[in-house]
Amino acid sequence: MSGWQIWTIIGVLLLVAEMFAPGFWLACVAIGCFVAGLVGLTPVGLTGQVIAFAVSTLASLVGIRPFLRRHFRLEPGTGVRTNVDALLGKTGIVTERIGGGGGGGGGARSGRVIVEGENWRGASLDGAVLEPGTRVMVVQVDGTTLMVEREPEL
């Protein structure tokens, strides 16, 4: 088996391994393998292939990896919010009256809110009474209760 074939096989294996390892490190090394494989098609020899591998791997780590991390939002602090954290800032509709902080019958504070098509227990963050049909915005999540406030008028 010739050198260019070995470099190509290693590059493919590294790309497959990249699917299981986050961060695009292995993909950058795979790029280096592919470049070394291309250089292996010329009469440069093993030393030239290794130099091409090292230079192209470093270049891809410096040039391509940051772009890929930004594109796929893998930088620290840019993670995608999931689960209940994704509800923060979303708007919903009150379906059962949310009472003020005191007064009323038992459970006067909590009511029900539909956000993103899901029915949640809701409570008013500022203690305001929110009637059914009122548009609200989720400002906090407390366990399984969405803390909401009236959506600002535009």
C-alpha cells in the first residue's frame, strides 16, 4: 500500500472518530492527513509528506477550527438553551386565572399558562392578577412553575 493511500485511510478514520468527539480537533488532523495524501502523489518522499501533514494540520487548527466552532455555536457562553431554560423570554396565554399574592381561595397565586403549545402551572412574578386570555412573558422558571409577567404593550 502506498503512502497516499495510508494517509487517506487515516484521514477517513479520523473523520469518523470526529463524529464521537466534540470540538473539531480530529477533523483538523484529518485535513492534515488528506493534504499529506495529496503530497504523497508527488515524488516528494516521506519527509515532505510529514511536513505537509504538520503544516496543514496547524493551519486548519488556526484557520478552520475557530470558524467551525462559531458556525456551530460551540464557543463558551453561546450554547443553545434547552428544556425549561428555553422557555425564558417566550410568550404565552393565561388559560386559568393567576391570582395576586394574597386573598382569594386556596391556591389563589397559581394558574395555568400555555407556552409553546404546552400547558404549565404559572404564577405572577409581580403579584398581579392575570385573567384568562392575557398574553404573558416567561421571566423565570421555579421547578415546574413558570413565573410570568404581563407582556409589555408595543
